Amino acid sequence: MASDYFHLLNLIGVAFFAISGTLMGHEKNIGGFGVVVVASVTALGGGTLRDVLLNHPVFWIAEPDYLYATYSAIFIAVIFIRHLSHVSNYYMLLVDALGMAIFNIVGIEKSLIEGTTMIVAITMGMTTGIFGGLMRDVICREVPLVMREELYSTACLSGGLTYATLSLLEVSYVWCILGALFITVFLRLGSLHWGWQPNIFRKRSVRKQ
Amino acid sequence: MASDYFHLLNLIGVAFFAISGTLMGHEKNIGGFGVVVVASVTALGGGTLRDVLLNHPVFWIAEPDYLYATYSAIFIAVIFIRHLSHVSNYYMLLVDALGMAIFNIVGIEKSLIEGTTMIVAITMGMTTGIFGGLMRDVICREVPLVMREELYSTACLSGGLTYATLSLLEVSYVWCILGALFITVFLRLGSLHWGWQPNIFRKRSVRKQ
Amino acid sequence: MASDYFHLLNLIGVAFFAISGTLMGHEKNIGGFGVVVVASVTALGGGTLRDVLLNHPVFWIAEPDYLYATYSAIFIAVIFIRHLSHVSNYYMLLVDALGMAIFNIVGIEKSLIEGTTMIVAITMGMTTGIFGGLMRDVICREVPLVMREELYSTACLSGGLTYATLSLLEVSYVWCILGALFITVFLRLGSLHWGWQPNIFRKRSVRKQ
């Protein structure tokens, strides 16, 4: 049953990231199937890295329904985009936040199932959540979201810590997931809306740059 | 016998990509052995990712003759370049197209041998064909070929579909390979020469950018 | 005992690269935990790729003390940076050189233990030494050190060849390691200080660019 939840979550996360890649590809005006390549890398990159690191069979090779989810999400996103007069960059950031929050949890859970310690699991969650979007930004020559001012890795880490805490308190699965999702998305979107900024680890005089 | 073909194809593909990396590194005026690093990543990147994803032993670790092919091709390319007064960017695109077409087929075939479904195999072919050149472009801070206007991923996908179709029709190996190679290279070079452009998945008003 | 040396060397290499990533992240004024992400990728990237290629368990998953070393080094580096009025880019290049020299040796040794040939081992050493810093530069949108004028891959290769030669001459472990470290760091820092430049593999007329 828990495994069903995670299968579903993974599918939804893949679809969100596929849409974020499509939106970015559209923004960058990529021709032909290049958009499909970028969106696929975004959707599958994080989970692929996670499975390779854990020495698991790669999820989309073992279960091709992830590929169908990816390609369907791209196809639907392309159709919608073509019929909208204006697509705001905000949608990209929104689906990216949702995908990142979901992949974070899936990464932690898959890692814990493998019997790793919690510090490895949280690192793996961040890897899974961040890597797909990072590859999208690198390929599209954008400043990676991880490097921008808004809470990104901080939101991801907070979600991971929430999941770990709730899980240690033996809260039921569904609430662990919902709690971690809520915290991640709340911090991330809150930062985008209200300009919350973390000021740890920063240069003192910003003028310098 | 089929395995011999693929060994040979792989060697040729590796050499083509090594040359493309050398040409790009030369263009970028990289010093010292940096050119060798970039060219090696280009030559070995796609196949390495394929083997890691399929959980195969990595091809150049299992059979070091791929390393010899890579380093020989780089060495020969460097000598030629130094004795030519002018090296056009066109050569880079040409060897890249040939390497991509070959790696595409090798990726599909290796994946099918592992018993994956066709959709996974075609995805794996594209991964193998595109990833090495993508890493070259990212390291050299060029706009990745995948993102440019010319048919690139579309040519790769068409070659993969050709191979799949001919293979399903039980055409003999050699013709499957030649057919897929021809389609990929024809579309790619046709696009470069005559400016063929795919207009699917594109923004309607290009002016916006 | 040899394995103890390499465990210690690996820990030191990880810490050096973590510091180099922190310095780069600071330079780029990354907010929040983004610095931790970039520094972790720098510290763990090269070794992770090495273990994945050799089909080993990934070192920081098998032994989480590497994660503690990474996070501690980042934490200490952050504290130091905040209390210094000016951090020169030179420190980044210095710790990067030390980390690269160490990872080069660890990569060669791990590869030889796996029974690969020397050409594969030297390639693996360069991969381990260069990849983490390369990812740091790509994520931070800097010109990768590998592409710059100063001896970088050349120093790395020279260190690897030194290690291979001393190892073949059956010199004791400690001297193999010290010799290779010395050659790599000496060439790299010498190039930075006195502007040594390799002029092989270069365009004849530099004016062109």
C-alpha cells in the first residue's frame, strides 16, 4: 500500500517536472523534439540519478509507465501552451515547486527502504528533488533555481526534515507526506510571493558583486 | 556476428564524437590536455550513461580499446587541425551527426538485447546519441545543438523509429543499420543545408523572444 | 593499512573540494542552503561518478562519515568566510588544486584495485579529480577550470603518470602518493604563479578568437 502511494506520487512528480521542462523549452523557443528532450531530462533526471546512486534498476526502464506519464504530460502541456495567448513564468516555478516537493519525499523514502541512515536519506531526497530541474536550467542556460535568491534548497531541506521528524514520531504515512509537501511548497511559494530570503551563508556586503 | 557489427559501429561512433569534441575544443582555444578531456567526455559520455542506466559494465572499462580509439582519434584530429589553415565549424556538425546517428542505433540495440520494451529502447538510443554532444556543449558553454533550430533530436528520433520499423519487419541487420543511419544523417544534414525546420511545439509568435 | 591511507586521503579531498565549492558559492552570492548544495556536489561529484562507473557502492552512501566531513567543512568554511573582510579567489584555486591532486590518486588506486588496466585507471583518476570541480563551474556558470589557459588537466595527467611510474618501480605507497601529489600541485600552482602555459593542441593564431 505504501508502495502504491509512492508509485502514484512518483508518477505525479514526473508529470509536474515534465510540464516544467516543456514550459521552459517553450520559453526558450526550442525547435522540434528538443522540447521533448529537455522535458524528459527534467522529468526523469532526478529519479534516474537516485536509482543509479542506490544501485537500483532505473525506474523508467523497469516500469515504462513513467515514460508514458512523461510523454503524455509533455504532449498535453504542448497542446495547452499552443492555445494560450500568454504563458507566465510563474506556472513553471509552480509545477517545479510541486515536483521538487514530491521527488524530495520519494527520494527520502526510497533511500530509507534501502536501509541508509537518515543523513544519507535526506541528502538523497534533495538530490532527487533538485537534480532534474538543475539539468533543465543548465541545458537551457538559465541561472539554476538553486542559485537564486528565493528559498529553494532551503525549502527542500525543510520538507525533508519535516518528513524525517513526522516519520520518527510514527505519524501515519499519509500525514508525513502531506506535512512535508505542505512545508516545502509553502516555503517555496511564500518566498516567491512575499520575497522571503534566507540571509545565512551570505556575503555581508552585497554591494561587492 | 551482430555483436561484431556493433563493436565496430561503437568504435567508429566513439571516434567521430572524439573528433567533434577536438574540433570544438580547438574552436574554443582550450589549452593543454583540456582538449583531450572535452573530447573524451564527448566520445564516451553517451555510451557511459547508457551502460550505467542499463546496469552494464561501462564499455570503456570493460574493453579499453574504446579508450585507444578515443585517444587515437583525438591525436590524429589534433595533427590534422594544426596543418590546416582553416577549420570550418561544418566539419564539427558533420562528425557530430554521424556519431549521433551511430550511437542512436547502438543504444537501441543494446537496450533491446537487455529485454526492454521498444519505447525504452528508443529513449535509450536518443540518450546515447545526444548526451555526449550535450556534455561537450555544456562544458564549452555553447548553446546545445539539441536547442537549436535545426533538426537534431527530430533526426535522432526518426532514425530510431526507422530502425524499430525495419527491425519489426524482420529486415536483415545490415539494412536496419544502414536505413536508420541514412535517415538520421539525411534529415540532420538536409536541415543544415536547406534550412528545414520543424514547426511543431513552437511558440506561435516568435517575435516575443 | 593502505586502505586507511586512502580513507583519510578521500576525507581530506572531500573537505578541500567542499571548501572550494563554498568559496565559489560565496563569490556567486548564492542564497540560503544553495551554497551547501553547490559545495556538496563539488565535494562528492567526482567520487560518486568514479564509484558509479566502477559499479561500486557509492562511497558517501556506504560510509556516511564522508557526508559529515563534507557538511563540517562547509560549515567551518562559511564561518571563516563571514569573519574575513576579503576572500581572494586564489584560495578557491588552491583548495581546488589540492582536492584535484588527492582525488586523482584515489581514483587511480580504486580503479587498479578493481583490476582495470593502467590506461583505464589514469582515465578514472582524471575523471575523479576533474568532475566535481567541473560540475561546480557548470552550475555556477563559470568557465570550467579545465578550459582555462593554466595547466589543469595537464597537471592532473602528470600526477597520474607519476603515480603510475612510481608504482611500477615498486616505490612504497607513501612515496607514490607524495610524489604524485607534489607533481600535480607544483605544476598547477606553478602555472598560476608564473603563467606556465602548455602550447600543444593550440590554435596557431590566437588572434582569431
